[in-house]
Amino acid sequence: MNKTERIFECYNNNKSLSNSEIAKRTGTSKRHVRRILNPIRDKSISKLPKILILDIETAPCLSTVWGIFKQRIPLENIQKEWFVISWSGKYLFDSNIMSDVLTPDEAKEGDDKRILRSIWKIIDESDILVGHNLRRFDIRRLNARFIINGLDPPSSYQTIDTLTECKKHFAFTGYKLDYINQILGLDRKDDTSYKLWLGCINGDEHSLKEMQRYNKQDVVITEELYIKIRGWLKSHPNIALFTNLETLVCPSCGSENLKESGRYHTPAGRFKSYRCECGAISRSRYSDLTKEERHNLLISVAR
């Protein structure tokens, strides 16, 4: 059981425990407990979007080759196309991990239509998808299998790709999920090898169960990374649009726990700035310049 799961279990067993007590009982830091539980305890969040943490595992293509060096494999050499072996997902701060995996017979046939229907339904009901390499891999792969299996596009959703965001904001030495979590002190991937994928495509039941377990862990650690970097994301979907908008809320997490943090300046305006407990900095939409100040304001010419 990883850190996040221990926190959820402890909280669900006794919701009156303080964050400090939960940190002691689970062997985690108070900061980590706050990141996980404060949004759940925050009664001011009346409505939040469905933020789905998502990950899929796919089978490799099987083909015939003439050698192992400098090979260009023609499409006609492909003997069996890739397919989705399993998917796992969880809604942000929800302890329940949803998942589906092929049966041994489905794996042997490469028939992923059943599990595609189950993940399609969940994506269709979600507002925001979060994943590591989500945009280039998971979404495009799922879309390919959706259309091949006769499924329509899911309802529109926004995306947060933790790989893209990490590359944009941080000069890490590497950007693999397991490496980033390691240097940030978060939970890690489960150990596995290529033999697991071979066992799955051959319909080995034990391998398929192990793949599902591995897939679930990836979702948990992706959630931890997302929570860790969320305050840094400049292009985060505006969570405030999913609330009642009767008061100021953080556009990154939806919390009302905001503190004024100086001013944000543009070439033609000055705005109040706010810092949230999640770390995110936001600003008001309207400038606080007076009419006279706006009249006297000069800005540089474009060229």
C-alpha cells in the first residue's frame, strides 16, 4: 500500500483525525497529508469538475523480421496489431480506483472492444483528463481503438499532460514518470519487465492480473505528481468555472483559501494577485486602476 492509499484508508476509518495525527499513523509528511485531504475537508468547494487520472497499457505489434539491426519493417510484415490490454483511472482525491483488463481469451484474440466501451463511458462523463504523456500516447491510442471498434468520440474534455508540463516548467535530467517521482520523493512505479507484456498477449491469467495491478499503481503515482506540480501550471483549466462563482476561488484547485499576494502587472493594467494553499497564483480579471490613472497611463509602441 502506497502513501496516498494509506492516507485515504486512515482518513476513511476516522474522519475526525487531524492531518498531524494521520501523518504520524501513516508515516507520511504533514505536507503530503494536507495536499491530499485539505481539498476533501474544504466544505467551501460546492462543485468541482470530474478530474480523471488515466493510464492505459497496450500490447506491442507482432511482426516478422529479417534481422535485428537497421531494420525497416514494412506494414505487410505485421502479423498482429497492437491493442489495449488494460486501463485504470480514478477521480481526483477519490480512493476508488476503476480498472478493466482483458480476459485470457480476449488477450489471445487481441479483442479489446469490451474494455474500450467501459473506459469510453468514463471518459465521456469526465470534464478533465490527467495523465503522463497523455496527449501523445493515451488519448491518441484510445481514439485509434475507439474508431476501429466503431465507437463515437467521447464528449468534450480538457487535458492536463504532466509530461508536457514538467518539460515546460522544470529542467529535470529525465522526464520518465518514475524518475520524476523519485527525485520529488513521491511514490514509485511497480517493478516489471517485458516478459509481463509477452505473458499478457499469450493470454496468461496471472500476467493479466499483474498488468492490471501495475496499471493501477501508475494512476496513483500520476495523481501524486499532478498534485505536486499543480500550483506551477500556467495553463491549468479554470476550475472556478465549475463552481457557483459566488465568491473568489482558486482557478487551479477550486479552494476559497486565498490570500492577497501583491499585484500583477501587464503593460496596460494592474491587478490584485492571490496565492492559494495549493501554491497556485492567480489574479483578478479587472484592473484596479482608477479612471484618472487609466487616462494618464502610457504604454510602449509595438514597433
